[in-house]
Amino acid sequence: MSDIDIPEDHPRYESLLTRHRIEDGVDKGITSRQGLIAQGRGETFDYLLGERTIPSAAAAERAAAAYLLLAEHPVLSVNGNVAALVPGELVELAEATGADLEVNLFNRTEARMQAIVDHLREHGADEVKGLTADGRIPGLSHERAKVDSDGIGDADVVLVPLEDGDRAEALAAMGKVELVVDLNPMSRSAQSATVPIVDNIVRAVPNITRHARELATASREELQRIVDEFDRDEALAAAEQAIREGGED
Ligand code: PTJ
């Protein structure tokens, strides 16, 4: 697949394609300009990880799928970077797990909220939450505190990709299970996550969907076993070691 003119055998094909999606997201009013900087931070960690899903991230992705399938009300939180990078993949994950999609932005404007909702609908989403914003996450003073009371407000499990940390901490304080996708294992979001997924969002979301489909017929006991066997501290340590030493195969 190629939506830009990059030869598919270029050694940095995937990375260049991802950059192009983010640029395009900014042009379409979906991604904030700060999102370009966030992408650059992410690329640095991805480069050090070898631009691959390390084994501890694969285990985290399976545990995330199990949590989403066990949840009463799972919600996938969407920001401007995620909407630009994996819109169709998020819709597929929502379908595979029965999760709601909710737009939640740090740099919230009504125009960007609407652009992201429309973008997700163009990629097959039926309902996208976030515009009502009749709930608040306690302890947060910025725009990310605004949630739908029947969306993230009511969720027991939330997928939180690419954030700067304080909402992740606030959601954890509300007792919600947090599945965090962040290439930096030392970030506050990854550190406060129930399941830290140290992988690029472009690999993580399709991987979680694949696990969810595989586990669709698994018993609750089997799902619970996968959740119980996952060790977040071990996963964070393995990711940090892979970055520092290029290890973990
Ligand atoms: O769309 P908005 O207004 O909600 O704003 C979203 C951004 C991303 C701009 C905002 O949340 C932000 O500034 O985030 P930070 O503080 O730069 O944190 C983003 C984290 O995500 C960093 O730890 C990055 O390493 C990580 N990251 C960036 N790109 C990716 C990523 N992790 C996984 N996959 C990526 N592609």
C-alpha cells in the first residue's frame, strides 16, 4: 500500500509513511502542530527499539486484548496523532472488542474535535463519543478533563495512547484499568498504566485486534489467566533494557 510516492523497498518506508500521515493530519486539521513534535519523540524510541514489537510488548498487547474482552464498558481514547495514524485500525479494534471510541484532546478545539469525529466516521465508525463532554475527570485542570459521562466517564477499561501523563494518572486514581500505548517506557503514562504497551501505535493497534479476534471464543477464566500472568514491572524493565542495550529478542 502506498498513499505517497515512497518506493516500498526504501529502508525507512514505514517510518516515512507514518511521518506523511502525521503531516497530512496537520493539513486536515486533525493533528495539532505539537503532534509533530510528539511523533519525533516517539520515533527516537522506536529507532532504539529496532522498530519492532519486542516480546514484552507482544505480551502486553495480548493482555490488553484480554482486558478489553473482559471489560463491562471498554473505551478507546483517540487524540489527534492516533486519529491520523490508525483511524481504520481503531475502528476494527472497537468492533473486535465491543469498545466505544471517544475523542479526547489536550489541545481541544471544537473544529478539531469535529474533524476527528468525521475522519473516524469516514473510516467506518458508527458512533464516536467526545463531543458531549458532560463529565469531568477529577484533578485535571486542562481540556483533557472533559469526557462524555456515558463514555470514558463510565468506562472500566480505557485504552490511552500517546499522552503526556497526568490524565493517565488521574484515570488510574479513578480506579479505571488503563492500557497505555507509549514508546517511552519511562513516561508518566507508561509508568502509571495497568498495561504499558511499549510499541509504535501503528503496530500495537493491529496486534491487539489480532489477539482479540484469536481470543474471541476464550472463556473468562482463560482471559483472566492472561491478565493475571502479565507483569507490568517486568514489561517496563524489559523495554527499558531493550532501549539501553538493544537486547530482548
Ligand atoms: O491531539 P492532542 O491535542 O490531544 O495532543 C496530542 C499530543 C500527542 C500532541 C500530546 O498528547 C503530547 O504532547 O504528547 P507528548 O507529551 O509528546 O507525549 C507523547 C508520547 O507518545 C511520548 O512519550 C512519545 O514517545 C509517544 N509516542 C509518540 N509517537 C508515538 C508514541 N508512542 C507510540 N507510537 C507512536 N507513533
